[in-house]
Amino acid sequence: MHTNQKHSPNPEIIRSMFSKVAANYDKGNNVLSMGVHHLWRKKLVKYSGAKAGQQVLDCATGTGDLAIEFKKTVGTGSVIGTDFCAEMMIPAPGKAQERGLDIKFEQADVTQLQYADNSFDICSISFGIRNVGDPVKALKEMARVTRPGGKVMVLEFGQVSIPVFGALYNFYSQNILPKIGGLVTGQKEAYEYLQKSSAAFPCKEGFLNLMKESGAYSEMEYISLTGGIAYIYKGTVK
């Protein structure tokens, strides 16, 4: 079994946690990652090979940052941002409009997407797949709505393996990050949960194994970001 069901995230708890943190989520992210998450998203769009005119679906879009990054690249193409927590998306349309970008935002669960097979050139999810009850099912669904030869892109935290940096980063993420996240958003428990979930979630080959288990991809690869704090995975859909 790829997951122990007892330890799988409970979708309703996750939804309620994110709806509480939603209003200050952007502020929290910028403080905690010192803005580096924006660079990671730019890198994901570049690594995906996105081109003008393509159709993109961004799952777990949150406040819309990755959907916005894709729209800048695909131009006349269409981008839909989805999240299963509607509250998280409240700031997203305004952020897109401020930048003069036309992006559709809709509520959707990545394990049961309401879109037809082969609808998109690229399907993405950033910092969301570790909060899904069944990540293999999510990887199958994302591939289903993506055309054969299209790309499924996943940006997710990993575990840092560089000795000294790893120890420092782990101390920061376990002890400092939840406190700052709590101060900025008033939701310390949410940041404690987010830290624990990234410390336990499979990364590198472990995550590629989940992609293999889905049986939906002909090729899978990844790149490491900022010393292994995060990884971008790219799957080519069968």
C-alpha cells in the first residue's frame, strides 16, 4: 500500500484549516519563504514547457499564484484555477484582475475533477498534493484531464538532505516557522500541521513511485529547488 489510511489527511479537517488561514495566507507565505516561492513557481512554468495558446488547469490553486504565472506565459490560452477550499480562492480573482489577466477560478476536488478527458495541455498542483487523502488518485485524475503527451507538474516540499543546511532548515521549519506563521495568521496549528505533513510526505524517488503506481505516465522526472527544500516533478501523460 502506498499510504497508511490512518495517516492520510482528512479532507474536511484540511478544508476547515485552510478556510481559517485563507485571509492571511499570502502574507504568511511571503514572510516564511522570504519570497522564494515565487521563483519556484516561475521555474515550474518554465520546466513545464508551457507555450502561448495552451490550456492549463491549476489544482489546489489557493490564492492563484501559479495560475497567474501560467497565464503570463500562455497569453491567449486559457487557465483555470481550482481549489477544494472555496475560501482560499477569495483573493484570487482580484489578484488576476489587478494584473490584467483573465483566469477562471472554480471549486474542484483534485481526486474528482469535473473536466472532460484530454481537456488540458498542462495540469499543475503546488504545495497541495501532500494534503490530499489519496495522492495516487489525484495523480490519475490530473493525467485523465490532460491530453496524451501533455504534462502534469507537481511542486511540493521535500526533506533536505544536505547535512548542516538540513539540520538548520529542519530546526527552522519545526520550531520557528509555525511560530511566525502563527503570528502572521493567528493559526499556529495550521502551520504546525503543514510542517509535519511536508516532513512525512515522500519526495524524490518516493514521489516518482506514487506517479508510477498511478500507471498514468510514460515519463517522470524531477528537479530539486533551494537545496532540496522543494522539488518540481514532471510527468508526461500516456
